[in-house]
Amino acid sequence: MVVKKPSNNTTVIYHLPEGFKGCINIYFNQPNEKELEIKDDTLLFIVPEHGNILTSSPSKFIIDLGWHKEKAFYIDKEDKIVNEINIMDFSGGVHTSNGNPLSERMSRTFDPNQEHCY
């Protein structure tokens, strides 16, 4: 297992609770939270029921990926993959910041009836 810097060879993978519909929000620059890690060319986001992920990493970590692959899966309560989500059914992510590093976030919808997260 090798931890390395972001590159466009990285695949971003989302593990969502089975049946999850809605927005996920990745909040950056959060004190005392874990840094994002790329292991074996994979950046894994384990999405909690409420959809909010906190990290001490800056958004530049993901921005530096440039064009990259994305995959998403529904996960059961034992953390086993139930099925793959066709990520092409959902619009891409949105980056928002009001100048305060603690409010900086990236959002992505996993709801076919919702084009964007606000």
C-alpha cells in the first residue's frame, strides 16, 4: 500500500449507505480531522448517513487531481458492496467558498431529482 500525491491516474470512489439519495458535502480545512489519502491510486470517501465528510486537507488536494475517474457504490451495514451506481446519471460536483477556509466545500448530488447541491 503506497500513499502518494494526487494525480490524474487516481480514481475517486464513493461508498454510500445503501439507498442513499441526496447531497454529499466534503468540508475542507477542518481542524483535528483526518487528511485525505490516496492509496493504490484510489481516493475513497466513506459517506455517512448525513452525507457530510470532514477533512483537514485543503480543497487543492482534489483540485490537483485534474481530470480523474469516479466510481460510486452502495454499501450495506457490513461495508460490503451491494451494487455500483452509474455515476453518469448524476451531475458533477460543485466547489463553494466564501473566503473562509472553514466553509470551503465540494458537493455532489446522488439524487436523480436534484441537479445541484446548495
